[in-house]
Amino acid sequence: MEPFDTATVLARVLTSGVVMSIEKSDRELPGLERLLTKQTGRAKAVLLNSRTGAIHAALAGQGIGHGDTAALPGQDASTAAFLNWLGVRVTDPGEGPAAYDYLALDADNAHRLAELAAGRTAPALVIDLTGLGFGPAAAVLTDDPQIWARAERLKIFGAYDLRTMWTQDEADASLVPGVQFNYRLSPLVAACARMALTQAARPAAASGARS
């Protein structure tokens, strides 16, 4: 995005007074979720504040955790170290269906999101949005409502989900993970990522950004 676009988005979010993901009136996170599901053709999106958080959510959504084995695409050193910390043993994708597919978006390939997502067949699609330039951000896309529900719950740090945290009543005890993490994405980052993806998806003739 151009500096003016970034400033406009940030001003809109800050003047709205909604800067936390737990606020019911937030519109930035749902907006990014809708954009990602539309462009990838997946039914559900989970937004997270890091690539490793999204990988964790994609695995936890399928009940894969410490002591389990998963067939995964090629891992860099940091991802391999994180999976080792989770206690997940990685096998070659040739030994079974991949637990998730992985895409990393940046300014050069963001306009190809729909194309890149089309050929991915794993139950979960992890999309790293960090390369768009607005801080660590990622998403898990899936058609499986159980994966979505478990991944959503994993990212909420605390004993209760966002719908019941004020009353401290458990909405669905079966979804409570052993440990929960503060993986929630900021509406500020979501707004900027949404604008970047929206602009990238525009035809080249309209935006003049690509030849």
C-alpha cells in the first residue's frame, strides 16, 4: 500500500475506538475473514498474530498435538524447531495426506492468492500474511467446522471463550485445549492486510500497479 492508504486505514481504525479483537463492534477482523474465504474458496477463516500460531492452530484443529505424528510440507529451521517444541513428529508428505498446506504472501504474489490456493487439498490452508509488511499475521482457512472451532478456541488466552468470558460460563467444554495461547490478531493489522489484499486483487489496468 501507499503511505497515504496506510495512514487512512490506521486513522479509520483508531478513530473507531475499536482496537482490541475481543470487542463485539470490531469490523476489521470479520472483513479480513470474508476477503480470505472469498479469495480462497474456503468456508471458514481463523485469524492469528503469527505464522507459528497459524501452524499450531491448523494442527490443533485436527487434534494433532504432543506425541502425535503428522505429514507436513517442507519446513524451515524455525518451523521445525517450533514443531519439535509442540512435540509433533514430522513425516514426509509421501507417507500420508498432508495435515496442512502452506502459502506465504507478499507484495509480489498477493494478487495470485486465489490461483495459489486453488490447487491446495489439505484439510487446512495456512497463509502467512507477514510478508505484506504490517507485522506478524497469518490465517488458517478450512472447510471443516470442527477444525475452525478448535483453532478459534486455541487462540483465546484464558479459561473461557469470547462469548462467555464475561459470565464465566463454558460454551463448549469439548473445545477447550490443554493450553490456550494469545494468538489473537489486532484489528489494526487486520485492516492493513485487508487493504493490501484488496488492492492486490484489483485488475492491473485499474490499479496501474502491475504490467
